[in-house]
Amino acid sequence: MNARDDDSAALSRAPARLTRKGQATRARIVDAAARLMIETNVAGTRTDDVREAAGVSASQIYHYFEDKPALVRAVISHATDLVLEAQQPVLGQLDSMAALRAWRDHVVELQRSRQCAGGCPLGSLAGELAESGDSARGELAAGFARWETALREGLTTMHERGELRPDADPQELALALLAALQGGILLTQLRRDTAPMRAALDTTLDRIESLTTDPGPRTVEAAHKR
Amino acid sequence: MNARDDDSAALSRAPARLTRKGQATRARIVDAAARLMIETNVAGTRTDDVREAAGVSASQIYHYFEDKPALVRAVISHATDLVLEAQQPVLGQLDSMAALRAWRDHVVELQRSRQCAGGCPLGSLAGELAESGDSARGELAAGFARWETALREGLTTMHERGELRPDADPQELALALLAALQGGILLTQLRRDTAPMRAALDTTLDRIESLTTDPGPRTVEAAHKR
DNA sequence: CACAGAATGGAATCACCACTCCAGAAAGGG
DNA sequence: CCCTTTCTGGAGTGGTGATTCCATTCTGTG
């Protein structure tokens, strides 16, 4: 989704120019670090674990990154790419209730397939790093902003087409959807059960559907009032 | 809310009987540890920080707790008490839309008052410890279960009174509300702005209101269809 | 008030882990 | 194909932080 992968500057200590081989090594380090840090946690991941998983020597890591925090920043950015990619292609076309419901099914299935262990890659990094410095927090906020944008664009399209009532706010609904997903996954992770995330997403989607101008009798409200 | 504060057994290494003075010291340790671990994070909180903040000597901590994980478990339980207490008395009577909206205002104000820094005490512990062992995860799940119960009871009361439609599910709505709050706070923490948590909570509360049997023209739907 | 168990101080230990150093191999541009 | 720059291996090392030990002082009870 994002060829440059992460930083534009100042994240690496490495020389300005990276050899083809160097780029590959750097990518392997970020990839391995991301896997480990996301599966368990950042604090518990030692540089030596990364070293082994990436198949590099100790000095490599410090050849490409200033220090551990710099590596963590690269991991956050990479995690954002992973999360957004994992939701494609459906995330790019969230402009109908059917697409939104399909997206919901997709993310629920994603969690189910990993036995509800591990949270959202970006969300679990956020929980651990939110108060560990402004640079990490900014990186995380930027990641979520990209995600929110994807959600908002679909809702905005529906809004502009007149499929959502004029008084509906795509921005607010996108935020609510993202929050419902994050909170839902957290509870799902703790209970090892998808019920919380299903409840959270369905409730928010039902709300969105109730703001739909579509005359179809699909909402609970409509069914009730009929 | 909970006099015994946390464990019933096996959390302490301390002798079966605690002196009055011993109880006070133990409480001071848990209290200091909780403050530090919640404000920043668990991994970054050293036993020596706790020692200093609690005004005890190093051996005290190990007199009362097996090891750091055991202390962390006690902190989780204590954090649950703190969170639930901070929402009283409104949390105990969430049996009307007015009460729910008041609760929403209360938790938003709570975040605003701390400049949106730091997440939910229980939520941030959860994000950091969810994959750090089953005992911690169980303790966290238990904490959220207590919270969810409080929310569900209010909604169940409304349901039984007939203020919510028969097809509304208090259990599901309580879960959705808790998830919206957790996800909303996480995003709010990252952005240092209450907008995400307001969006998440309002959207979920609007959904609940739309499941209300109250004839009053208070919902957006009602206003629109009028 | 004696004494057994509990509480305390603080120095010492001990493992662990991020990070450094240096020497040598590969890359790639002119 | 030479020479500069980048890449790599791997053995340190310095600091940190969890945990222990033991001597000493309190507490509460019979």
C-alpha cells in the first residue's frame, strides 16, 4: 500500500543511501520486529529476539536504526500498512450498507481465525505506547488517521449520493466505527470470544443504517413500526 | 466499593495474617504501584519507583508480593475498583436515557480534566497485559465483567420496565457501550482530543435511544420523520 | 512482660539486555 | 578493476533493575 514503508528521514542512523541489499535487510528487521512486537508486546521483545528472527547480526540493527525507540517507530508505521492491507479490497469501497456489513464480517473472521488472541496490530501498539513519548504517539495517531480516512470516505460517498440523511455526520460516524472496532477487539481479546466485537460493530452499523434514506424495511425500527 | 481490595488468596507471599500496620503498608504499595503503572505503563515502572512512591524499603515489596507479576495482578484488581468508584454514583443508576447521557458527560469530563493524557486505567492495563499471561488476562476480564454488569443492570431495568423494546438486547448494548467507551478513550488519548470518545458514545447512545419506546420526539429519527 | 511471628532497612547479588567496537566481506560507481 | 562506501559477524560491556539476605525493630497475644 505504501512503497516507502515508513520514515522519510531521521528514523534511520544508516547512511543516506541504502544498497538494494541494505533495503532488503532493513525490511527484514522491521518485519521481524513487527511480528514479535505485535504478537506479544514491545517491552518484552528483546533486540536479540529480533536479531534471530530476522537472521541478522546484532550490529545490523544499529546500523539501520538509531536505537530501539527508532525501530519501534518504524514498526508502528509498518503495522499501519499491515492493518490497512489486511482489510483490502473491501476497505476501499465502504460506500453501502452491504459493504459495511461485509467489512464487519471480514474483521470478525480475522479475529476468529486467530482464536481471538492478540488484538488489533495498531491498537495493541497504541495501548502500550500511547504514553511513552510524543513521537510514538504521533506516529500512532497518524496511523489511525489513515484508517479513519478510509472509513470516512466511504460514508462521505454515501452521504453525497443522498443515501445518508443530510444531518448524518460521516466524520463522526467514521470515528464511532473505528472506536467500536478498537474497543470491541480489546474486549474480544480479553475474553477470547468474538461476541464483544460483534456487539460493538453491529450496534454502530445499526445506528448508521437507521440514518439511511433507503426506504427498504431492513432496520429493526422499520420492522417494529411496520 | 470493595473493602478487601483484591485477592482472596495466593496473590501475596506474606504470612497468612497481616497486622493492621501490615495491611496499611500493603495498601500503600498497591496504591503507589497502581498510580505509577496507570499513569505511564507497567513495563516502565520499576520496583524502585514503587518503593520510593510508597515510602517503603525494597524488602517490603517482596514481603507482601511473590514477585512483580503478582503485584501487577493486585494493581489490576485495584484499578477496577478505582474505575468503578470514579463513575459513582451515576454508574449505579443507569436506568434511563437521561442517566446514560449524564454518565457520558461524566466520563468525557473525566478525560478532559486530565488533558486527555492517559487512557482508561483498566483499558490501558489491558492493552499492555492482554497477552502477558492467562492470569493477568483473567484478572482483566473479571474487571471488565464487573463494569459490564453495572451497565447491563441499568439497561435490563429499562427493558423490564418496557422502556426498551422487547427485541432490544441489554447484554449486547452493554457490551457495545463498554467497547465504544474503550475505543473512544484510546483514540482520544492518542489525539489529545475528546472528539473520538464523544462520537463513539453519542453514536451508541443514539442507537439505544432509537430502541426506546418512549414516545417523546427526542431522537433524530423522530425529529426527522415528524 | 516475654516471645513468636510480622515488619522493616538497606546493602548485595545476579541475570539480563540495549548498545558498542572493530575487523573483514560485499557493492557499486567511475 | 580499483577504491570508497556500505554491509556484516560476533565478541564484548556497562548499566539497570528484579530479587534476596540478614540483621534489627515492632506488634500483638497468652
